[in-house]
Amino acid sequence: MSSRLFLSLYRGLVRPQVTPNSSFSTSSISLKILGDKMTEFKDSVEKDGKKLVEKAEAELEKAETELEKAEDKMAEVHEKYDNDIGGFLQNAEDDIEAISESVEKKSKGQTDAVEDVK
């Protein structure tokens, strides 16, 4: 845009041709333009703010979903290890019981053998 055209447009906005019947002054037109720009800016900020809030809410919802999945996985692993440990303990108890019975039989056998020798 040429500077001459720009200046003529600028002068037209800032210093419009005022007729005797016109009640608008240069300052009121400038204030109206400034007010319109401020309203545009406010609307833009509100729109951007709403987008940011929506984005943050979506990220929060995603994080909550991931947390729930992690908690479910942790409960699953905890249950698995509880079952594994429970099975291990049961096997250990069974082994101890079998060894005890074996020792008792051997002990009884040795006691009987000692008594037979006497």
C-alpha cells in the first residue's frame, strides 16, 4: 500500500470530513475504533482462554484415565504376587510336612532298631 494512500485512509479515519449537521467529532470516532479494537482483543483473549481450559481439562482427563489404568495394573500385579507367594508358602508347608513325616519315620525306625538291639 502506498504511503500516500495510507495517509489518506488514516486521515479519513482520524479526521473525517465533518459536515455542519454531523455530531461526531474526531475524538469520538477514534475512541469508537479503539473501543472496537479492545473488544476484539478481549474476545480473542476469552476465546484463547477457553481453548486453554478445554485443552487442560482434556489432558487432566487423559491423565486420570492413565492413572486408573496404572492402578488396575498395580492391583493385578499385587494379586498375582499374592497368589504366587501364597502358592510358594503352601508348597513350602507341604514340603516341611513331608520332611517331618519322613524324619519321624526314620526316627521311629532307628528307635525300633535300637530297641531290637537291646
